[in-house]
Amino acid sequence: MTKHVYTFGAGKAEGKADMKNLLGGKGANLAEMNLIGVPVPAGFTITTDVCTAYNKLGKDAVIDMLKAEVEKAIADTEVAMNAKFGSKGEAFPLMLSVRSGARVSMPGMMNTVLNLGMNDDAVKILAEKSGNEQFAYDSYRRFIQMYGDVVMGVEAEEGEHDPFEEVLDRVKDEKGYKTDAEIPAEDYKVIVEEFKAIVKEKAGIEFPTNPWDQLWGAVCAVFDSWNTPRAILYRQKEQIPEEWGTAVNVQAMVYGNMGDTSGTGVCFSRDAATGENLFNGEYLINAQGEDVVAGVRTPQEITLIGSRRWAERNGTSEEKRKATFPSLEEAMPEVYAQLNDIQQKLENHYKDMQDMEFTIQDGKLWMLQTRNGKRTGAAMVKMAVDMLEEGMIDEKTALLRQEPNKLDELLHPVFDKEAIANATVLSKGLPASPGAATGMCAFSAKRAEELAAEGKKVILVRRETSPEDLAGMYAAEGILTERGGMTSHAAVVARGMGKCCVSSAAGITVTMTSMKIGNKEYKEGDFISLNGSTGEVYDGEVATITPSLDGDFGKVMQWAENNTRMYVRTNADSPADAEIAREFGAKGIGLCRTEHMFFEGDRIWKMREMILAENVEGRKAALAKLLPIQREDFYGILKAMDGFGVTIRLLDPPLHEFTPNDLESQKEMAEKLGVPVEVVKEKVESLHEFNPMLGHRGCRLGNTYPEITEMQARAIIEAACDLKKEGFDPKPEIMVPLIGTVKELKLQEEIIRSVAKEVMTEKGVEVDYMLGTMIEIPRAALTANEVAEVAEFFSFGTNDLTQMTFGYSRDDAAKFLPVYLEKGILKQDPFEALDQTGVGQLVEIAAERGRSVRSNLKLGICGEHGGEPSSVEFCHRAGLDYVSCSPFRVPIARVAAAQANLK
Ligand code: PEP
Ligand code: MG
């Protein structure tokens, strides 16, 4: 019989750390912590397989399937905790927390229910046994509130406040209590009844009093939360497969809200924002875990050093800090010492930075969770470098721990020093997630998304963020919140995204439509800037610059260099881009799109002159004017990449891309080129195509207008000869685009080779050059053995290859791809991540057939996929020599290539 439930508690566990697939990350680690002697409240994990079954079979069948195992597990938990579920007075009542836990953590995305088991009997016993009536009734109202929301669907209607919070606010107002903690038991008793009435009114049924009914309701609600829109969006963005499902962790409650000897907190074994090797975190006295996560109360620092830094940032005096915001180290030194030992033990055990949750119940410390902590790109790099130097991990582990895409954050702008010196600081908050961001204020996630869709740079400004704001956070450049701590939702999620975030900004008041700082009001569209590394908020737009790339970043690049087989080139059309990419470690250019060179300055006019020419002579005359310009371009680019291969592609796009569509511009063109406007109009009309992507482009241009190929080949070889004479080592690789048959390539080859020969004779110098083709039409891939008879290299143009294999126009796919992704027809946008099962086969076939006739055939990829980590891994497996990508993705591709080699 399949086992669905795994128990843990009192130093024993049925699961362990490497069972994450079955038990989820949280469940596996709860088991492991028990096994290594860390104090963890007893409980059990229902496996992720059950989630899958739940989605297929539904609630009743799954409850039937689980019933016996869960009853047995509850009995074990009762023994371990010396408490009784559904107690009628004979023992301490066992209250439960029910939490989700997928294979990888999805913070805040799924549901949790705490204080389960509570009812009119249990609350009395809890009050009696704990000697704290206020705590017992507070727990009861929390339970109704959370269960009412999560399981019974009682929530604020649009534009209204949360109905439960409204009651709390009213009572506090009426009686003059400042915080929830000041509300006495007598009032909580009344509140509990009001809460029950709210549930009855909104959900239409009585609040369930039977603990077993409560338990099954909560377990099913956790499974249901796997499919909430925010969980689905998060999975899409983070590429978490839908079929993984979530586990459910049912665990004995321990209470951080039993009074002033209790508390709860979140801590990290190193700094998740900077990577500094410093234990840090936040806690709240007399609170439950959700209070820290929700970011409603401002939590205190755990360590003394953290507390002092915090005070310094806030301008709080040492006296005030000690009296009002003492660290846990000062407030509860013994508990702190134990926590400090445990965090070290856990980091050493997992050999990675741990993100931990704990609760102190009446002076006793319990660990509720540990996981490898999410971190910024900068922290990811620093921690790996430090841990390698500390001897905790080896180079291979350090390298495999890099999430290639996160390196992007390190390559991104920081504020320009001069600009920032002149900027006005509006406020200072917590440096929740580093980086610099500038943009216009948007006060709702929806507006942030809309403005970003219009191409605007947006800062999402919120009182606090909730998981519903996720889409807006993705769309924004940065996030600013009025409330919350370093471990609030906004901070944790922003760090995971590598997005700049400042939280708990001093002196700002945020509404749904504006933000007030002092007497200044900011409305939607007004610009502000954020420094997520210092917590500063600035007025207006502040200029940014690219950061430096030595130090720890350089070390990571060196590990990549030490461990890679494939090398990385760049797609660049200018010497400046080539230089940046070379600094990032690019070894050559995989694609120089020559057409991009025709748009600069007044070059476009010479190109248009060529297009308007009525015969070969006219075209040749116009091309003769383009020749020196092209030669100069190629000279610059070959020089910037001296010693490395530079793949230069002959003209590719359909000619209509160079002519104007609107009448005004057509008139301008006619005037400039001295022809009647009708001539221009006629030409534009004649260039019109129904499917330009499948039309008169690529080598079809070179084969119908051989003079274009002649000019470009001449410009390339002339530039190379000139460089050679000057003592450089140019390595041009001339590439023919969009061939489908070998004959198309053959005819172009004849032109190129004859021009090259002619130029070298003229210049009296020999240069080595290669001649190859793009593989971007399925027929070329399938007949690669014929093509390789002529081509010395293949470069996979996977943009076109994807377009033509799927039959999706690159220009029109955006109309239906979002729906396809939403419906799960496609798992990923195939223009972003290479479709390995379909398009990938063509790459493999072409590589194999090509090399069967030319064993030293050089293979590379230059489509957008060349900088996407999963596609890079595929290219490694397919035996490609290099991948080529845009300059800023070069470091990402280098790490991905080395990782592919190590896996
Ligand atoms: C490709 O098709 O993958 C490619 C690199 O060429 P382009 O994007 O210029 O069509
Ligand atoms: Mg192409």
C-alpha cells in the first residue's frame, strides 16, 4: 500500500531531507531537523502525490484514502506533544497548524491555517491550562479569522475593508486600545461571537466546531491553493511545473503569543541581501508568525549588531533602542544563544544559507521551518565565494549554486555618483532588496502592470504588499512600501525576483491613489527613485550607471572558465557592443547583423537609393556608396574582437523594412532622392508582402541581387586585409542567412570566394576566412549533410527555426501566445526557451548530419535562446561549440555553459 503520510516528532521522523519531491521542501526539512536534534513541534506531512490525486479524484475520495493514516499520525503527535486533539478537558488541547509546502518554496503563494482545533470547549481548556485567558481567546478569534478567510472564503468585497479587521478596529477605537495585544479577554469573547456571525452571514453556514471537520477543511484548502491565480502566476514566472503539487504539513501549534516570555521570528544564517556572513533576523514579542510575515507590526532585530545598525539607519538613539527595540540577544540571552547554535548547526548541516522560522513559547525555543534562503544575485555570488574560501563547499558546488539569470542583477545599473549627490532624499526605509530603480509612481498592482505595458518605468508604491500584488511587482522597476520589515512579503518576494525594494519608509503615507511625504504629494506618473541597498528614496529621476565586474563576480566567471567545454560569443553590430561583450568574457561574435548598420545617421538614404534603383547598374552605383561605410564598420568590429572569430551575416531582412510607410516620410524620401513621390509609393507597394517573414529575404536577396553579396563580401575582406597589414589577426566568418537548399548556398559561395580572391590579390595580402550558413529553415536542418559539403560552419538561427517549425509568425505570435501559456498548451514561450522536444530535434539532426560529412564543422547558436540557461544546457548536450547572445547575457551564458558541463 502506498504511504501518504509521514510523521515526525520527538527526535524521530519517517522522512528526511532528500525526500523533497515527495514531502515538499518544508516537510523534508522538518523531518531532517528532528533527526539532527533540533527542537521541532511534532506533526506529519501529507505527500505531494496526494495533491495530484486530489486534483484528479476530488475531496471525498482523497479524505477516504487518507483517513486511517491521518488518524494514526494525529495519535502519534498527541503522544509526542502530550496533548489531545479535540480535548474535552482531560488533557492539554492539541492545536494544529496546517501549512503548504511545495518542492521549492513559493513564499506566501499558498494557504496556511493556524490554531486549528479551536472551539468553545477547547478555548476554555486552553485558557485554564495556559493560565492566560486573553491569549486563548485571541487565538480563537485568529483561528476564525484565518479559517473563515482561507477555507470558507470570507474576504473583503471589492473596495471594502476586511470584515474581521473592521471589527477589531472598531473595538480598539471604542475602547481606546492601541494594539490588538491590548484587547482583553472579555472583549475577545465578544469579538469571537461577532466573527462567527460574520462567517455565518458571508459563507451561509455555521462555523465548524468539530476539530476533524476543521482539519479536513484546512487540508483540502491547502490543496486548493495550489491552483489559485497567484500560485499559477508564480509557477509560470519561476518555471515550477504544475504537476509537482504541494504537500501539506500538519504540526502541533506552539505559541509565540502566550505573553511577554513568548515571541516569534524569522532569521537568516547570512545576510540575504548582501551575502555578508552575519546571522540576522527579526522577531516580535508576544506574537504569532503571521504577524512578522504580514509586516503590520515593525519587528525588532535579533542580534545586537543588527539592532545597532538598524538604530543608526533610523537615527534612533542607543538609549531609546535599548529601551524600546532591544535585540533578542539582549531581551532573552539564553534563548538567543540557543538560536545562534541552531542556526550554525543548520547552516553547517545543509552547507548553505538557511532561512528559518522559530517560535518561543514561554521561554522554550521551537524551530518551525528551515530552508535554503532566497537571496539577491549579489548575495548569491558573495556567499558562494565565501563558503568556498571557508572550505564549506567545493568549486563545483559553488558554481552549480549560481542561478545564471540572477547574475543579471549584478550587471545592472547603480546610481550615477554625481546624479545621486545632487538628488533630494525624500525618505529612508529598510534596504529590503538592493539595486537602483527609477520610475513613475503607480499605486496599485493593476496600474503598475498597465503602465509597464505602455513601456513606462514604474515604481510600485503600496502601504504594504500582499501576494495579490505579485503581477505588479514583476512589472515594476522597484517597490516602495510604507510598512513592513526585512522579512515581510514585499521584501522576500522582491529579493527572490532581484528587484529593488525599500520597505517601511519613514514618514510616508500611502493611499490607493497617492503618496504623501511631509507636505509633498506624489500622484500616479510622478517620478521617484529608490536605492534598495541603502533604503533611500529620492525625488524625481536619477541617472544610473553600469557597475564594475571584478572581485567576487570575477571569481565566479573564473570558475565558469575552469569548468566549461562550450564557449560563449556575442551578438553585436557595433565595436562598442563588441567591447562590452569582450569584457564580459565573450570569445568572438556569433552574429553581426549587417542590416542594423544601415539605419544609423544618413546611411539609410544610401540604402534607399539602392532599393529604388531600377536596374543592376543603378544598384551597383548605390552599393558603391555603401561599400566604404560597411568596410569601416567591419574594420571596427574585427578590431574589437581581434584574434577571435567574427561571424558577419549578409543582408537578411525584407527590403520593405528600409522604406517608410507613411506619406510624410515617403515625400521626404522622394525629395531627398530626387524622384517623384509616386515612384516611392509604387516601390513601397511593390515591396509589400503578405508574409514578409517568409518572403523575399535572407539569401533570396543575395541570389536575386548578387551585387549586394558582392559588395558585402568585398567590404568584409577589404577590412580584414587592412587589419592584417596593420598587424592584427582578423578572423572573419561570412554567413549566408536563411538557406533551405544547398544550391542557394553554393551560388552565394561562388560569389563570395571569387570576390575574396580578387580583393586579396588587389591588397597583396592573404586572410583566413570561413564561409558558412545559418540553419534556420527546417529543410536546411534536414538536408544538413548536403549543406555541410559547402558550409564550414553552421549557426543555428533558432528564432526563425522556431517560427518555421511551429508555424508561428514571430511578429504575430504575441496575439495568442499568452493564451496558449495560460491554457497550458505551451509550457514556455518557445521564442524565449528553446523547444527541446520539437525544434531541438532539428538542431540535433543538423548537427549530426552536418558532422557526418565534415567532422570539424563548427557549430553555434545565435538565436535569442543562446543566452537562456535551459537552452544553453541543451546546446551543450547537442555538442555545439559555442552559444552566442547579447552582451549583457554573456556572463549568464558562461555560467550556464559551465554548469551544463558539470551536470
Ligand atoms: C534567428 O533567426 O535566430 C536569427 C538569429 O536571425 P534573426 O533573428 O535576425 O532573424
Ligand atoms: Mg533569422
